[in-house]
Amino acid sequence: MENKKEHINPEGLFKSPAFSQVVTTQGSGKTIYIGGQNAINEKAELVGKGNLAKQTEQVMQNLKIALESCGASFANIVKLNINLLHSQDARKGFEVSQKFLGKISNQPIITVLFVSGFVNPEYLVEIDAIAFVSEK
């Protein structure tokens, strides 16, 4: 069976350059689940205290490291769940995330939620991801 990841933006749904509406995977491959990443670096330091753009940059770097550890890249992401602290301007995080995602021809499915808080009250954003890498 051929390995396949298909991004679908069906007629009748909004077609965004920033996200897909539906993604299917078929065939043999590896599904990667990445737990919620926040702005903590490898030294356990919070990067960008009080700054959504800087925290988003660190979160995206963390996702990149996690993906690469599994032989994947942002192009393999199927789904992103983005949780933002309720008082944050989502546009600031979006601008930073597009440095990582904007070059991808098929954008992942994205869900954004505003939350009342995180385990650490200094966190402004947390992102988890699902990726799929086809067997070659």
C-alpha cells in the first residue's frame, strides 16, 4: 500500500493559507505525538518572560528539536493545538510561528484555544503537535 498524507480543503469550507481543514494519512509510517511544549529551554530556563513572541519562538524551537529527533520536520505536522493565555494577542504568536510554518506548502490542521492559565503562571503559550512520517 502506498504511504500517503493528504491535505484537504473541501468546497464549502474556508480555504486559509495558514492552515488546512482536514488531513488524512494512509499506509505505513510513523505517527509522532509531541506533548505540550512551552518556552522552557534545555537549561530549564523560561525564555521570554512576559513576551508572547519570544515565548512562541522558543516553543517552535522546542517543536523543531522534537520533530528532528524522530526524523521529521514541520512539513510532517498533521495537527497543532495551540493554547494561549486569555490576555494575549494571538497575532503576535502567529507572526512568529509563520517563520517556521509559512514555507510549508500544505499547512497542518490548527486549533487555537484561549485558556485561563497554565501550571506555571509565567507561561503565555503551549503547543502540542501530531506528525506523520511515511515509510520510504
